[in-house]
Amino acid sequence: MSITMRYATSADIPEIVAMLADDPLGAARESTDDPKPYLAAFERIAADPHQHLMVAVRPEDPDTVVGTLQLSVIHGLSRRGASRALIEAVRVHAAQRGAGLGGEMIGWAVAEARRQGCAVVQLTSDATRVDAHRFYERLGFEASHLGFKMMLDG
């Protein structure tokens, strides 16, 4: 592996938010101007043992974040009480794209889901992210469901 995955710290939040905002979809919903809501969210995530907010760093430069993702373990009754893992907010720093880091990050997430006893690993991707869909399919994911969202006020 050319990267190491580690738990994000509060010091990583500005870089994570910058990566989240660094595309047309993220630019419309993220703001790098006010860190307060992101730091509050980080505290909630860090306090939940089923949430794994991770950053990718290169071993030769462990202080520079090159990617991020969040892995959530969801316990449920379906599939005979199986747990599932949800991968969210996958981002690779713009200067690092195309080098295989995203595949390494997803590989880490799948391995961690297995290690935690999950029977399924799933993710969602905005319908407009056609390149991302091809990427996930190359990694073995199948477009098996249709997703729905309802935006709530506040």
C-alpha cells in the first residue's frame, strides 16, 4: 500500500472539508469559511464507536492528508441479524487523483468491514457522478438498488 489509513483528528478537519468542497456538488453544499459545524460533527463522530472517519496519508509524509472517507457500521435485523458497512464521503485530494489512492482507500474500508464482521458493504454515489460509478464497479460494487432522499429543514 502506498498509503496509511488513520483516524482523523480535529486538526484534519479543514483539509477534509476542503476536499469535500472541491467539486461542483460539494462546492454548493460545503463552506470552508466556518469550521464550527464541522468540528461539532467531528465530536459526534469521534464519540460513536461505530463511526470511523479516516484520512489517508503517505508513509513518507504522514502529516499531509491525501484522502478521506467515513465508514459506518450499522447493526440490523435483516439478513439474519447481519451488520453492514456504509462507505461515505470518499475523496482524494485533487493533486493526488489518478494514482490509485481511491482504490487503496476503498480496499482498506472493505477489509475493515470484514474485520468488523459485516456481511455487506455498501455506498451511495450521486447520480451525476458517472466516473465514480465506473470506479466503484471496477472495484466489484454492483448498482443494485435505487436510492431516495428527503432533505429536512434545519
